[in-house]
Amino acid sequence: MNAQTRFLLNENDLPKYWYNINADSPVPPAPVLHPATKEPVTPDFLNVLFPMDLIQQEVSSERYIEIPDEVREIYKLYRPTPLVRARRLEQALDTPAHIYYKNESVSPAGSHKPNTAIAQAYYNKLAGTKALTTETGAGQWGSALALACGFFDLDLEVYMVRVSYDNKPYRRIMMENYGAQVYASPTGHTQFGRSVLSHHPDSPGSLGIAISEAVEAAATSNGTKKYSLGSVLNHVLLHQTVIGEESLKQMDLAGEYPDVVIGCVGGGSNFAGISYPFLRENLLNGHRTRLLAVEPTSTPSLTCGVYTFDYGDSAQMAPIVKMHTLGHDFVPAPIHAGGLRYHGMAPSLSALFEAGYLQAEAVPQLATFEAAVLFSRTEGIIPAPESAHAILSAINQALQAKERGEKRVILFNLSGHGNFDLAAYQAYHSGQLQDYAYPRAAVQASMEHLPKVELAAAI
């Protein structure tokens, strides 16, 4: 019996290429539309927000895109990340399943987010950008981009969803320590923020609102600022595939191959990062691994949302994309998994889910924290509330294997640690948390506000 627990790669094994799902996806991409004209966007429009290198990655059909040496050198601060066999969790569950997790919490920012933050900061610096704007939910993305901007001497404005700004002060302090300016969104700094506050002075904020503020700040800067985001778009998911590429090598070291690959999902970046390389193996090499995205019942974009064209933000300033959406005016319940509260989903991930190549499930908050505590007490790591959704799903898969008396190899992405989320754990232990299921009627009501897209533009 192989009693090995940690499966490690060295720096020479660090991937040299990101994997681009566009090359192999059996689902043709839908066009990205201008929010005002409803016509396909032009590079000139996107260049207001993004440097041209990232725009080219967004639409590229090349299977592999080389990781610049400067980015790989910074990756070496924490990559390759460990793959760990969760033996103590297996024992606690008394399951015949083998549970593995990819530990992305070892990055300096504590999550998978630097994988794209470093790349985006690099390409912006290359293009002569002086400052970036962005939004953040739980603060993991803002922390990662602040870290990356420090590496490349870029200024950064972060619009942090107010409920997270209030509940997670240490994330804000971390961003400020790296040199970022952090604002509680909605703010009085932007026209859209002021309009929200005029109608809802006590608004808890949402990722859609924070995105609108960050996009407005960049778009009205006369070219001095660009916008950066931590999920949803293709170039972001592309950068995260280093996770899955490393995992393939590490599962080979373990002498096993996963029956199911699991990741929590909000906008789609960490799930796509671990799953897309395995999807490639399904599509090209005959593997049949299940790819399972896990979201909260309070923000069930995949499991309850509608697959249609919608704005990427609340102010209707960001491009219109075809995705699973709860409606761009969605304001989430203030659950503690702040990074999973986005109204939409990555377009590529949405299309693949709609076509049946990916699966999804929604899980409640209390069971998620129960799983997180069990993981803490067996594996020693306090997981981020977002990551705990994947842990719960992995536990359920392992218990199902136990019930059926079958071996099952389970791989999930531990997308970040929860060391700055202890207030959430305190609320759980004191009985202050509640489950919340977003009502389907609210989703249907939001569909009345979708952009009117002509069929010809959508082809």
C-alpha cells in the first residue's frame, strides 16, 4: 500500500503553458455584445478596459498559450502547489473513497487568485498601464491583485462589497498593506455608487454593483486606468488552468486518476482552473471524469439561473454575455461565502454546463460550515467558506461511495484558506447562521429586466 500523503512537483515541473478550452470546446462561443448597441463588441471598446494582450487571449483559439518567463518566476514563490491525500478525513468518514485536494491556499494571498492576478498585472505593465481598478467580494481577489500590482509597481483601487468590507476587515488591511486603496461598495466615489445609495442608503452591496463602480472608474479615467477582474472571462479562466495541469501530473504520481473533480463556483475561475484540463482529457483522450461545480443555494446561478444574454454588472456598463444568470439586478443574501455571490457565471462554463459536459449542485450554508469544521479538525486547515462548498460535495461523494461499497477517487480544489474568515466561523459556532434558498420567483422577476438582444446578434 502506498501510504504517501503529499504529492509534490518541483519548480521544473511548473507548467509552461496555460490551457485554452476554446480550442477543444464542442460548444461554439456566443458573441460578446456592446452594452449600449447590443452589437458584437470591437477590440477598441474592450481596449478601454483591458490591454490588447488580454483581449487577444479572450478570443484566441490556440490550445496552449505560453506563460511569460516573468510570470513563471513569480509563480515560483508558491507554485507548484501541493496535492494532498486527505487520509484523516477518509478515516473520519470510514469511506473506501480516496479523497485528494489541490491546496491553493499556500499562495501569499491565501488563495488561487494570484494565478491570474500576476498575469493580468504583467500584461497591463507591458502595455504601459499605470493603475488598475477592480471589485472584490470576500476579499481574496482584491488581496491577490494588490499583491500582483505591488510586484509590477501599479496603483490599485478596490471596490469591496460592503457586507464583506464590514465583516472581513483583515482582508481590507491585507490589501492596504500591499498598497491598494479599498472602498466599501456602493461608494460615493462613482456616479453609479451614488445612485444606488440614493435609493438604498443601507445597501449591503453586491458583486454586480462593485463591478459597475470599478468599470466606471476605469472607463472615465481618460485612459489612465484599466479594469481587472478575478473570474468569469476566458482569459481569467485560462490563467487558472495551471491548477489542473499540475493536478494531472500529481495524480499520476499518486498512481490514480479521479472519477470526479470538484470545485466551488461563483464566477467560475477556480472550478475551471482545476476542471478544464481534465475536460480536455475527457474530450480528446476518452476519459470519463465527472466535473462537478458546487454553488450556494443562496446564489444558484447554474442550478436555478437562466441561460441567456445578460449584463455583466448592475449598472449595465460591462459587456453583455450569454451565461447562466439570476439577473443583473440580483442582490444576494449576506452569506459568508462572499466570493460566490455573483449573479452570473463564466460564459464558457455556462455553455459547457448547458450542453451537459459539466455538472452542478447547490448546497446550503449550515451543512457547508459543518463540512468545513470537520475538514479543519481532520486535515488541520481552516478552509475559506467558498472552498468549503467543494469540501461538502467531496464528503457527500465519499459517503455515497461508502453506501454503495465502491472505491471512488475524488479530487477537489481547496481554493483558499479561511484564516481571515474566523468571524464567519464564530457566527456558525454561536448558532447565528441560517440557510437561505434564493426563490425561483425572484429569478423569473429579474428576467423581465434582461437586455433586448436581437436573434441575429446572438448567432
